[in-house]
Amino acid sequence: MSVNKLLIGVALLALIGVGGAYLWSMNGSAGQPSAGQPSAGQPSATQQADSGAEATIDLAKPIDDPLAKVQEGDILLGDPDAPVTMIEYFSYSCGHCANFHAQTFPELKKTYIDTGKVKLVMRDFPLNRPALEAALMIHCLSPMAYWGMTEHLFKTQEQWVVEQSLPPLGAIAKTAGLDDAAFQACVGDTAKRDGVIAGAEAGTKAFGIDSTPTFVIDGIVVKGDRSFATFQKILDGQLAVPH
């Protein structure tokens, strides 16, 4: 799902205040995924055409930027001392992201994360208003609830990626112990909102991110919902490099 395909949201232009590298609005009248974007669990066009897209990954030129490493406040899965760092920039409303987590992530977790070879860092890159609201909500929950709620949000995109996203998101928040008042305070927290936006802007500046999911593996930028075989090739290559 490409940021460049989104409509410009004037209200958020003032909020971002950095030249409008990307802005949030609803993608279509009901906020549904754009044409060609799969629902969770469905093979994406990117994944189906993975072998042809693989040439766009520049293995020889990793980006040397501090953001390629774990930062304070990052959501981390796996051994913090794992030799390879895999960062996922994602949007909760992104069908390709949901498909990655349903189809490819379980094998990656079993093969690389659970074995202590790779640590996964999750960074928000919300592509529209519902995704931004979902990101704000989930960061108000207990860290113990993060992974379960992330999985739930991906699986239920059709329920809450809608024009009026706050009511269904509020109902989801209640299942995790966040009452109406706490939920409203959470999504209205301008400091948290600014932090999410600043983090996404930093990702764009450092790695040229303009779509989700985008992965940064030890500085190697991998765009799109790639197959397990593609990730395996990259991760095995990085594991062979002295760290």
C-alpha cells in the first residue's frame, strides 16, 4: 500500500509541520484497502511476483544509519542480543502487512527469532487515520498485550478500517481493559501522536520508506510482502557476516 496513493489531509499537514512528506486520510470513502491490496490471509501481488521483484533489493549497499539499530522505546521481539536486526515499518490498516503476519511471519519467528538469530523491531508507519488511531490505542495498552492485539487488529481490519473508526477501535480497546475515558484520552494524546508521526518521518528520511510493509535488515531495505524464501536468503547472508 503506497503512501503516494493517499489523499492529502489538510488538518494533518499542520500537525506534521515538516513539509508534508506523507499525510493521512481515508483511502476511499470507506477506508478500505486500495485495488490490488489483499485482505489478511490472501496472497499479495507482491508476494506472488516475488522472484521478479527481488532484483530491487540491494544487498551490497546497506544503509548505515543509527535507525538501523534498536532505538530506545522500540517494540522488540526476540533476544535483544541476536546478531541480526530486522525492522518492520508497518501500518495497521495495510492488507499486505496483515498478509505477511498471517503467511510468512510464523515461519520467520520459528526459524530465526525463537532460535535467537534475529530480533524483530516493530515501528509504526500509519498510512491513514484509522491506522494512526490504532497505533495510538495499542501503545496505551500493557506491553504484554502488544503482540496479541497487533495480531487481532490485522485479522479484523474490515471491522475497524472504516470512515468512523473510533467506535470499533474503542470496542476492541475494551477487550484489553481500556475503558471509554482512557481510550479517548489515548487517541487524543497529541504528544503520542506527534511521536508516532515523527518516527514515521524519520523512517522516510533514513530509508526512503513510502509504503508498507518495508523491512530494514541490518540496513538492507526490503520493500513489500516478500516470501519466506526471500527473507531466508537475506537473513542467512547476514548471519554469515561477522557481527
